[in-house]
Amino acid sequence: MQDCRILITRPEPENSLSRERVRAYGWVAVPLPMLEIKPVEDVNKKAIIRAQIFDIDTFDYVIFVSKNAARLACDWLDECWPMIPTNVHWIGIGQGTTQTLLNEGIPAISNPGHTTETLLEWLKPAKMKDQKVLIIRGEGGRPELANKLEERGAKVSYLSLYDRKKPIYYAQTFFMLPDINLIWITSGESLRNLSEYVSLHKPEWKTLPILTPSIRVNQQAKEMGWINASCANGADDNSLIKATEFHTGK
């Protein structure tokens, strides 16, 4: 399907980058971000962030949960560290997050499988005992990773660099969109936001193919009534493009 119209729900600025990749494959990219990323602006919170960044070399592992976490953390590291600490294991959850770090000179590695669940399988209990772990994320992110690491004896701290907001759209936004053939979802929160809007304005979309980043989010999609949900096994563009090729027969 050469003129396949794909709804891209990533937040900006990643949405624009994904649209470029989609267009390069000859498909039509339709932007509709389902999350807004707002960097922390509160002066007191920024002072706390700065202090944690200055102490980042005291951690054994630093885990970045998203490209936005990686991008914003790199800005802080540039400000606070003329040379990146060498005694830290830098880990990105997913290929896109890891590549963002590598592009900024952070010697990060990506866990096999590219999801929180597979990261936990990779970080064996014996390996994590008494290890200091810093999880860099947005405000109010999923607690499962920290909980499981603490069960394994790790000492976990959080560094929250941004807020995630549900974008405000009105009925007219949805009525003006072209017909959609396929949907990309890259997080459970984006899926929830999209599902709420679809229930109000585009219930027929629930029959469309929707690509999800993990088995967990794929199951959530099915529970929310998406009858044609498939797991792309990654939130990065490469994984989603590969799954799109399967659906379009390209």
C-alpha cells in the first residue's frame, strides 16, 4: 500500500523525525501527538536536578526511560560535566533512546528486547545487589522498574526532568484529518489518551491496525477495544517501520 496514511502519535520533537522516516518509505505521515513533553521549569526543582546531576558519578547504573529523558539529561550533563563520568553504566530502554545518547557522546548500551520487562530479565538479581541505580524519566512514570530492582537489592533513585501532558484537541481536529490506514503508538500513556479521544470522535478507528511497542501495551490496546492491535517489539522507528512493512506488504 504505497499511499498508506499512518497516524504518528509520538510527542514532539520525535514526531517530526518519525514523519521524515515514514515519508522516505513512500507512506503518508499524519501527525497527532498524544503526549506533550514539558521540561521542568520550577526554580526549586531545577536546583534539585542540578544537584543530582553533579552527583551522577556516584551511581553504578543510570537508566534512561525515553528519548525525551535522554535528550533533556544530555543538556544537563553538558552544563554540569565537561567530561562524562567513566565509571557509570549508561543504559537506554530501547534503540531510539540509546541512539539519542550515543549521538550526544554518552557511551550507552541498549538492553536486549528494548523494553522495561526485558531489561529486568537482563539485569540479574545477583548483578544488582547493593548497586546504586538512577532512573531518569518524566514526573509520575511507571514504578515497576524501580520496584523490581529494589526487590533485587538495588538502591534506586529517580531523576524527573519533564512533565507529560495530554494534548487538548477538539472534535474539529479529528474531522479534518484524512482517512487513516494504520496507527503508531509508542507508550501506554499515549494509547490511553488516543483511546479517550477516539471513543468521543472516531470510534471507527478501533478497527484499524494499530502498532504497539511492547506486549504489555499491546494487551492494554486489546483490553481497550482495539481489535487489530499488533506488537512491533519496540518503540523506535526501525521496529515500527518493519511492522508497517508487514501490514502494507511493502
